[in-house]
Amino acid sequence: MSVLAGVRAAIIDLDGTMLDTIPDFHVAINGMRAELGLAPITQAQIALMVGKGSENLIRSVLALDWDADRVEAAFEPAMQSYQRHYLSINGQHSTLFPEVTQGLAAMRAAGLRLACVTNKPISFTTPLLKLKGLDQFFEVVYGGDSLPRKKPDPLPLQTVCADFGLAPAQVVAIGDSSNDAQAARAAGCPVLTVPYGYNHGESIHETDSDGIVGTLLEAASLIRSHHTKR
């Protein structure tokens, strides 16, 4: 029996899975760097750093120029600057990946319950989902600071399973990185990955998942096909 046959809900990542948010990160991070007297960096550099939460992102960005002691000394003002810049442009430069809205609609039409779990702070996540018209699809939304631990820890996925009253085997995780796959494996959830995201500069083909899907619409079709085979 396919691991997708009993799926009743999906947990979907945000950055790199539903939205290309690197352009937003680029504007906010370089705004922060300018305030600190640092030169701008490229979108390609930023793409290697996103996905593990804002704290890791800002420390990684500062470590391009400074040693560990100076990074820690500057971390709090740098984080405040970054958050201010990000909130001022949140969603203005980001774009939906192909077939995201169609995929979410197809999942809902198939009776799946949907949650968004991201390592992005919830204060960034909620307005971004609303701006892009995605908030309507999700019963549950957790950001990286909504719970005591974030992905790749399984806690956010386990929490969604509890919220939905479903066993982990009934909840598929869909994401673009090893963070999503590791969290899903630890939680006992099946996991699908998309090939177009960030994944810390690593090939998604090296990530342990139950399949690679080209779009969220393809994911919806795959899940539905396994239901019809039962």
C-alpha cells in the first residue's frame, strides 16, 4: 500500500515551496547591512542561508564579514533592523511558484485539511499569506516562533497532527528542503518534495522523501490517485 493512500491532510512549507521570497529577503537584508556599514550581497548568497529561521539567517549573513564574537555583539540590533526592513516590504517582491493556488484548491476539493508550517516568524507569515491570497486555504498556520522548536524538529508537524486529530501517517508534509523531510521523518509523516526551492544549496534528489513533485497541483493529483487505488 502506498504511504499516501491514507493521507487526510497536508502540511505545506512556505518559502521555496509556495512562494519565491528570496527577492524580499534580498531587499530586507541589504537594508540591514547598509545600516551596519556593510556592502550588499546577492540573492544567490541569500538563497543558501534561508530555511532555518531568522536567527540562523542573520547570524549567517553577518558571518560573511565578521568573526563569531562580533556577530554575537551585533546580533540584536541587526535582527531589529532586519525585522523592520522586512515588515516594511513583506510580500512586495515575492511571487507565487507555478500552480500553487490551483494545487491548494485541488487539495481542498479532494477533502484534505491544510496547514502551513514555516520557519518564518509568524509576524511575517500571516500578512504574507493574506497578501498573496493563500490564507483562505489553511486551517492552521505555525511560524518558526509559534512553538518552542522549529523544523527540522518534528514538534510543529506533531502539533498539526494533534490539532487535526490525525495519525502522522495520515498527514503528508510538502516542502522544498531537507528541513521539511527530516521533520516529517522524525514525526512519522510521509513527505513529498518540490525541486525548485532553496534547500541550502543542496540537490533535492539527495533528500530522503517519498517522491518529488513538480508543483503543488501535481502533488494534489498524486495524492488523489493513491486514494482512488485503494
